[in-house]
Amino acid sequence: MVVASGQTITYSRLSAGCLAVTVFFTGGGGAGVHLAMMPEKGEQQWTDFLSAIRGKTIDAVHLDVDAWGGDQGWRVNTTSDVPKSTAELVNTWDLKLGELVGNGWKHEMKDVRAWFATKLGKSPGMHDNQTPEYTVP
């Protein structure tokens, strides 16, 4: 969802590990996406979000989840263009929890922050927030 300056992005409750990504654009306005843990939705949502913000300069990035880290959190991999939930990697890719890091899938906050900074051009703020809401500058 792309919004104009002064509008508010309100996410539905983030539960079971969903991830909200919010960006503010230089000069006003912003965009947000509520990424689902299900692979058939999450990857397309991320692709659509990137298309919607293409060509915009980003001033700030916020990531919100119900909990960071741990074995059930979101993971990133330097060889992937899409963040993945642990559930997706275990259920769809048939990887065991112990195999995720060995396959490059990291969940530590520093790694998640670095991955999003590379993809969006700005290091994100990371929040434990189940009901995020942002009024866009």
C-alpha cells in the first residue's frame, strides 16, 4: 500500500510471526506491506511491494513483528531476494531447523538489519509490535 504524506498505514494484527515493512519516502509519502508467513503469499507480497516503491528514495525503514529472532522468526539469506519465514523454509523447502544456518538462512537481528539495508538502501528500525501504525511524513 502506497500512501501520501500525512496518511496513516495501519496493519492488521501481526500474529504467528507475520512481518510488516514500512518505508517513508524522501519528500513525503510512504508504503507498507504485511508479509504473511505462507510462501504462496509472502513472496508475491514482497515482489509487489518492491514494484510499488521502485524509483523512490527511502528516508526510513521500519520492521515490525510479534517477536524477533529465535528458531521461528524471519530469516534472510544473501543469495535470496525475498525474506522467508522459518515455517516456510521448514515446511516448503523441507529443511531441518539445524540446517537453516548452514544453508545461509540467518535470523539474528544484525543479519536481518543488514539484509534489509542492502535491499531498501536504509538500515531499518526493528520493533516488537503486534499492531503497528505509522503516520507518514
